[in-house]
Amino acid sequence: MFIFPAIDLKDGQCVRLYQGDFAQQTVVNPDPVAQAKQFEAEGARFLHLVDLDGAFQGVSANLAVIEAIVAAINIPVQLGGGIRTLEHIAILLNRGVSRVILGSIALKDPALVSAAIETFGAERIVVGIDAREGLVATEGWLETSDVSYLDLAREMKARGVKLIVFTDIGRDGTLTGPNLEQLEAMNQLGGIAVIASGGVSSKADLQACAALGLYGAITGKALYEQRLTMADVVEVAGNAL
């Protein structure tokens, strides 16, 4: 199982939010490049970046920082947050991002997902499904639709998506554990690999995700608060290979 240390970018800094609330923001490292290099040095095999400014505003304010992170490390990076056009995808991939995560646009313009897969390949296009009480949320989690996370996952699978990041918003930043029931339901759709996001608080949570047969899990706050160590991450990832 891949375990992805997370770096959430806002105004060029590495921050953490509570349940996606920008009013509950904590700067965990003013130097995201140094943070990325530290994660790599401690054994990370892949990084998960979120452009919070892009997710909230639809326009990235962090492209220079993203480029600097990619240039500074030798492990691949996946990036989400406000990516809504083929042109934006092309810019990010050309600047070294290994794969992009399409979030709100997957619900609002699913044809773009199909076009992205056709243009860039399924291995470089990930869909992020964020749900609040089982319903898909968009626009940096400011809006909640009436679409079930499983229905959207089924449609994305039909359009050729091979990898989904699933976030239970109610668990994000809470350290209360991932929503294993919803993750298992998505994983049982078959034909798509699932990355768990939101609520990971311990080595045991990572082991539970591995036991479900998930492709991966994302962890942020637990690492920054030292409830989870990169040694734990490396151990669980190694055992799950």
C-alpha cells in the first residue's frame, strides 16, 4: 500500500485545516520545499499535494512553490486543488507533477475527465471524491450536492478512471480514523484503486486501510502532530507490498 504524506498549500505555506474550514487553519511549516525534502529523506515514496488556494478560488497561487517542490525531490508528486481545464492539466504535467487529481470538475463536467484520460492517459489522471455524509461536496467543500459518492465513483469508473482519492470531510483533520465502511463500499466496486483520505490518526488506522486492500492512504495532521511517524509509514507500506 502506498502511504502519502500530505502537504496542503495556502499562500505559499504548508498548512492544515480542520474539516476544510479556512477559518481553522494552522501553519505547520512555512517552507513546503523543506517539508517535502524531509518526507523524502524519511522514506516517503510518493507525495500528496493540495493547492488550497486553487480549490477555493479556482486559480492557483502556488504554482512556483509546486514547481520548486517537484524540482527538489526525486519521488513522484500527485496534486489536486482547482484543476478544471485540459490546459491546466498540461501545464502541471509538463512542469513535473506525476499525476493530477480532478475534484469538483468530475461532478460538474464529467466529459472533461474522459477527455483528460484520452489526452494524458488514465495513469496520470486521478479523481478526488469528497463527501459529506455520503454526498459529494465541491468548490473546496463549500457546496454539497445531492449525488452519492458511490454513484459518482461508478460513473468515473465507466469513464475509464482507474484511481480515486476518497475523502470523508467529516473525518478530515479530526484524527478520528478513516471512514472504513465507506472506503470498503467504494473498493468493492472493483476495477478502481482507492486512496483513503481524512481522519488517519495512527499506525493502526493505516493497517486497517491496508487490511481492506486499498491502494493507498493519505496522512497529514497525524504526522505533523507526531501521533504517527514516518517510521510507522515505512513499516506499514512495506508490510503491505
